[in-house]
Amino acid sequence: MKNILLLILGMLIFAVGSFIVSTFIFVERPVKDGLIEDWEQICFWSDIGGLFASVSPKGCYSTSCTIPKLQAGTAIVDVQQSKIQIETSFVLVETSRYPLPCIENCAGGGTVQFHLGDLIPNDYAVWFRDDEVGRLMIYSGRPTPRQCMENNPG
């Protein structure tokens, strides 16, 4: 009887100690705010009211473990030079969901969306900061289909 009581007491002490260590010592703390000024994907599409664009931040951020704190940007359309100039900034805060794991998706960084209005049909150069990242074709007489550009290095 004494041995069984010692065994139960030992298991209880082990369980409490394990709980304290895993809860208070090895917890992944929220990461300090990080500024992201690079892009993962830029998409354009037509809708009522003209052309729209969205830009997502570079990287994969779980919706369950990331909170967008700031999403800002500018989009300038130069019809004369057939150029669309885009700049965005994201401030994301990573949070812990201990003991739950993060959901495996990449939409937690959010997007910055722009309403570009009606553009003259043409082939536009798309620039992100100082780099040309792709071409956007605006069609005449029919809606412009969704067009996306991916930022894949290499």
C-alpha cells in the first residue's frame, strides 16, 4: 500500500512539474512587431467600378497565429507611360496559441487593396518600388480577367 501511494505521489509530482515547465518555461512568446516591405503576390481584377488590385506581404503567415497591425500602401497609375507603381508596408504581430498549433494557411498577413478605376486599354508595366515585376493587359470591349504576379526568387 505504501509503495502504491509513493508511486501515485511520484506520478502526480512529475505531472505537475511537466505542466509548469511546458507552460511557463518553453512557451513560444509573441515575436516583436516586424515591418514587411516586400510582396508575395500582386493580383488585378475587374469589377463594378473599374480595376482593382491587391498585394499580400512576402512570407506565409497563419491566420490563427498572426495579427495584422498595419497595412498601408500607394498605387499610382501613369496612363501616359503605361505604368502602375505600387508600394506597400505591413506590420504583423505573431501571437502564440499555446497549446494549439497554428492553422496551416498563408492568409494571416492580409492584403492591401487598391481601386485603380477605369484604365485605358493597353499593356501596363507593373512596378513594385524600384523593380518592374510584370505586365498587366487591360482589354478593350470585355472585362479584364484576373491576373496575378508571384514574387518567387530565382
